[in-house]
Amino acid sequence: MSFDRRIYNFAAGPATLPSEVLEQARDELLNWQGLGASVMEISHRSKEFMAVYEKTLADLRELMRIPNDYEILLLQGGGIGQNAAIPMNLMPLAKKPKADFVVTGIWSEKSVKEAQKYGEAHIAASSQAQGFRSIPDQRTWTLSEDAAYVHICANETIGGVEFAGFPKLGKTPLVADISSNILSKAMNVSECGVLFAGAQKNIGPAGVTIVIVRKDLMGHAMPITPSIWDWAKEAANQSMFNTPPTFPIYVSGLVFEWIKRQGGVEEMERRSQLKSNMLYELIDGSSLYENRVDPMCRSRTNVTFFLKDEGLNAEFLEQSSAAGLAALRGHKAAGGMRASIYNAMPIAGVETLVEFMREFERRA
């Protein structure tokens, strides 16, 4: 399939990548930088790959305006892995292993279940009773005085719920899972102790996990912590305590360069707002489609919607796929439909989806 016939891929992750990045990776695949080998075939400790690694970190630091007192780690294991690494690295900061959690969807639920293996995971607030369609008002949170940190999922990909900004917590470090909205809007890194993101949603291919951690929070890991998830050990070894995921790091670096060429995070935020507004305006004005999330916390990157006549679901999915609009089926835990519109989804893709949805409703 040629690039001019590519589908519009609305998958939640692994997700669509910029065509320019894919073309560059394709063109460099067999003979990278004139070495006569692929970037996947050279040593991760070679001067050529170390230059890629250092530039990738520098570009991310620039794009997110990450202060110098924060370490950037490029690890493996995904967000699920960090659900274990975070309590093992941070819970010892408290007198007894304990952390607070704000549960707004399935991903923050998973974080709680993993953390319970290493200490007390106190649920300070939850929107489960409301079907994970909202974010509890911070004034209702029952935060602990003795918690090592507070954990949130900044954007729940399954339910389509997003925090507008980071909550202000005072001295207690905030841990934010930003897997699905990283680089889609400006974030004040200094408001968090730790931010982490699997790259496969809004950056690059699956395999690399970005962990941004304030340096004073490193060096406290439980004795049981695997060496590859001990942040201090990884930092001392440039995230190369074991062989890093070199190809995903390389592609992520290409994506960072692409974002910079587009105009940086500010432009990504403008496009993200434009794309999500287009979809929500269609849905809100429709007699067939509905979004069930509180409008105050609707996700800009994962737009969920339902057909009021669910008997049309199969037909909608079949016809949208035939029209080159892929992966619109909602997560099995939530049902309905979901359009993931990350940075690499062009505005034209959302315009095409909106037009298809209008025409489908007209015919229904």
C-alpha cells in the first residue's frame, strides 16, 4: 500500500504516526547515516546511537520545558510497568508505604491494584459510581496527610475523561500518567513529582516508556525493586542498565523533530482543540450520536461516543472501515465508539470522519 492510500487510523494505541516520520524511517532503514546498517543493528553504546539518544532527550526537554532538576528516563515495560515501579520507588518516602489515588477510569484503577502489592493504596476520590464519566471535585478528595504521593491518570483513553490541568497539592508529590495526552498541550512539569507515558499513543511505536522524575525523588527504592525499574540506577546508566529499545527511541526522536517543525506543543494544542471541537460539536448537535462524559472534562485526544440506536453499531463500523476510517470501535470495557485523535491524526482525517458521521446519520 502506498502512502497516498493510507487509511485514517483512529486506534488508541499503537496509534497513527506522521507520514513524514514513517517515510524517513523507511528511507533510512537499510543504510542509516551511511553506516551500511539499520539503526536497529548498531550498538546502543556507539557514538552514532548515543548522539540520537542525547538529541531525543534534548528535544523532549525543549518541547515540554522540563526543568534541569528533573531526570528523563527512557525505559521499557510500559505504563503497566511504571504502575509497579512508582510505588517501589516512592512509597518508602512515607513513614509507612502509602499513596493516594484519584480513580477516574480503568487505567487509574489498574494503578491502584498494582500499588496494593507494595503498600496501602488509598482511594482519595473515585468517579466509578458515576460510570467514570466525570472527575470528582477536588474539594471532595480525602487526601491523606501521610501519603508518599498522589496518583492521577491525566487522560483516561477508555472513558474519554481528561483533567483540564494538574491539581495543586502542596508538598505531596503528584504522579501523573500522561500516556495519551503528552505533547498535546502545554504542561507545567514543575507541578508534578513524576510524569510517565508509554510512547505508543501520542509519540512513537510501542516499546519505550518516558519517565520524567524530579531528581530529589530518586534513590529511595525498596530493596525488592528490580534494577531496571530503580530510577536512580537507570539515571546513573543513562537508561541503559539493560539494552534499551533503540528503534522506538529513534522513531520517537523523529516525532519530536516533526513536532518542532510543525510549531511545537503550542501548535499541537491548537490542532488538538480544533479536532476535538469538530467532533463534539457534531455529536452534541446530533439525534443519533451522544457523548456521555461531563463536558467539563471531555478528552481532547480520545473522543468517545455512542449510537443511540445500538442496533446500527455493526453497520457503522463496517461502513466506516470501508470508507478508510479505521479502529473506531470503543474499548470492550466501555462499548460504543472511540476516535483517538492524537497529534499525528491530521485535521483532514477528522473532517473526513465528521462528514462520514453526518452522512451515516442522514441515511439511518
